[in-house]
Amino acid sequence: MVEHSSFDKLVGTELGNYRLERLLEQNEQGAVFLVSGRDPSGDRGIVKATYLLHILAVPTELTSEARIVYLGRFQQQANQIAQLQHSHILPLLDYGNHQGIPYLVSPNLPVTSLSARLTQKGALDVLTASRYLDQIAAALAYAHEHGVLHRNLTTDCIFLKGDDNLFVADFGVMRMLELSRSDTQSLTTLYGNSVASAPAPEQLLGKPVDTYTDVYALGAVLYRMLTAHRVFRGKGRDDIVQQHLQAPVPSVSKWRSGLPANIDDVIARALAKKPAERFRQPGELADAYHQIVAPHDTTRKPFANTAPSLAVSPQRHSADLEPPARRPVAMRPSPSAPPNKQPSISRRRALAIIGAGGGAAIGIAAVALFASHYLVGNTSPTGTSSASNPTTSAPPAQGNTPPPAQGGHVLARTSDVPLNSAKTFPLANSQNPGLLIHLSNNQFVAFDSTCTHAACPVSYNQRNKLLECPCHGAVFDPARNAAVVQGPAPRPLTKIPITVQPNGTITTG
């Protein structure tokens, strides 16, 4: 593993398919490099474009076994983030694990961070802040609908393309970092290691997080957009952390006069210490703010605010993100693969599209086009499994106790889950989602995705029609009540009873 003090030594080296040209930033969470990517055809002598590569810092004290588990979970998280396709979300172009170093690759675009804009030009007018707030809330709401919490939203990870559009970066990065920490003290250090962050009290206390955690951070972003100052200021990290836990929110009038008085109430509710007292969804905050600053505006459509609950404890080492149903998880590159192994065909096409023009400026429309058509457009599985022709199997376990029933909750319609595919759904009292699978015999089954070996979330491989765990290679057969096909899992996955209703809906129980 790469230690924090040695990031600069990586400049000039190659990591996967990228040459690290320049170190741009480093901190306790990792480092960001400007990198060049190779021609997708494999000609190593031609550089097509530059990208930003984020290396995540993994604690050096992790055992070899713990690192293997972490890298599997990192892969699962990155796999889900790469499937976010939204015009206000910076796409994840590539990701991988090169010789134990987890990394993420994003476009290198000619943009300005919202933080830099506020530092250079001061606070925003109330309507510009409303427009930006809507775009950020839309990005968060979309991610929430797809089972993803941001967890570390700040003005540093919000980027402006001109004056009218923005996009949000670093979705899921904090979760990837959390997965390598195991105690409340190390998590508190992680959340509070930058004065730019606005960790919610539940994050600092190691309590479950949910959509209201992102609402807290969004409230802090709104405060800064209106005042050009952070909500809490102090002598150091510990002082700021204590203010997030205990101090009341300073009035915006401390920094700026002439704003509607009700804005303080909206921000105070977003930044309430108790999650239950906040807005439940980002769109609720955006709607409340817009109603104050533009009450007679009939052109803006309010948010629907129907995102599901994503409650999860950050101290649990299981994913709160939905494992992808369209693409199986496969460690990439594999330990035996050569460092110069090229990405899959769909990703090579993506990199070629982004890199067209020798690294010329890429408009946000191009980013949206890329995300819509190239990022996860390949529905054919690219992963492989050593269990394609299993020689051993385990009979289904008897008496598997299913999770608490959810009162006939509708999971999907039969038309939502094509033959030989899977769909995830939130599962009560479980840190991992459930998996609804449409088997090749046209039957539907559902299981808790939690692997019975080490609690990693499994995902469905359309190629071999099996459920695979990315951490230790356990394999289950959904057609045989999730029986163990390949260890080290000791027993089948927990089955969830479902009913296919006459109207085509699939419900629990």
C-alpha cells in the first residue's frame, strides 16, 4: 500500500492504464493526480487526453485479509457510482485496484469550484443561489433514488461550468474511505480532517446516516453560497467538530444584510442537530428556500421528494449502496493481469469520446452525452467467474429465517426486471439491499444480498446466472434457494418471501 508521505514519489510512474504526470492535492484521505491516458487502441506512444485520478488512502495497519475484503467492497461501491448518469453529476470514467492501490478516474474539465468562485467574487444573489441549490438537490435526489449517499458534500466538490450549470463530484468517496476504518474515533478524524467539510452530528457520533445527512451538508452549502463563509469557524478541527455537535447556527445576517428573515429558519432546519428535525430530502430544502425568495414563480417545478430511506451505520463494513444488477462485480485489473491491461470495450469507447480533440475543453453537454450513452451502456456482462462449471454444491439450508416482512411492500413490476436479470431494493433491518431475481425459468425469487461468510453484498452475474461475492469469491445459485456453489460461505443466502400479484406487481410477504 502507498503511504501518505510517499504520494509524490508516484509522479512519473504508471498506475493501470494511466501515467501520473503531476500531484495536484494530497491529504489524509488520499491524493489527486493529473494523469495522461493511452490511446484506446493500445498504442502506448500516443496520449489522447488528461484525466484526474484520485488515489484513496488505505490505513497501512490493515491486515492482508482486511485489505482483500476492503478492496472487494471498494470495487462494489465504485461499480455502483459508475452507473450514476445525471447531467449534474461528474461521471466516474474508470476505477480499479492496481497492486493494492484503489483509484478513481474522472474527467479533467475546464471548470471552477464553487468554493473558488465564492472566495474570488463573494456571496451569490438569492436567485442564483436558488438555481444552484436546485441543481445540487437534483443531483442528490437522483443519487438517493439509486441508493447512493454523498456523505461529504462541500463547495469544494461542486464545480461550475460557466454561470448557469454545475455538477457535483465525489459521490460515494467518503463511503469508500469509511469502509477501511472500523471505530468511531478514526471515523470522527476522517469526517473532521478538513475545515471545508460539514459532517453531520450523526456522522461524528458513529450513528446511522441517511438522506437527511446529505441535507445537513446541503444546508451548509446554502449558507456559504449566501454568505461566502462556512457555517462554523474555529481554531482547529476539534473546535469545529464540537460546534457541529452543539453550537446553534449563526444567522446569515452576521455576514450579510437585506436577506429575508425566513432564510435563517430554513437553514437552521436543514442544519438541525437531530436528523428527525431536518428536511427529509434535499428537494424539500430547495422548495422551502425557493418559496421564500421567489414565492410567485410559477415556472419552477417543485421536487417530488420520493427518495427511499438509505439508513445505514457507518461503522458497519457492509455497503449501503445498491450492487449493480446490469454488470457483475469483477476485480479490475485482476491480480494476475499485467499492469498495462486495457479497460473493457465499453470503457475504451468512453475514454475515446472524452479524450477526443487532444484534451480540448469538454462542455457539460458532452459530459451528459457521455454519461447517457457510454458510461454504463454495455448491458452484456464483462466479468467472469471461476464457478461457471461448478463441481460441488450444497443443498439448501433448512429453516433460514427471513428478515422482517415489510407489510406487502411493492418491490417492482414484472416488466421492470427482464428475464435473467436482477433488481435491488431497500431491505428493512439490513445494511445491504435485497435482490429480486428473474430466473431463466421465468420464476421470481428474492434474497438478502448479505454474504453469509463476511457480510459483503453479493451481486448477480448474468453470464453464469449465479450470485457472486466480490470479497472472498463465495458463489450462490439463486435457482436452488441460493445454495452455496463455491465457498467459503457456510450456508445459503437468506430467502425473502415474495408474491407475484395478478396485476404484475411483486410484493414482499
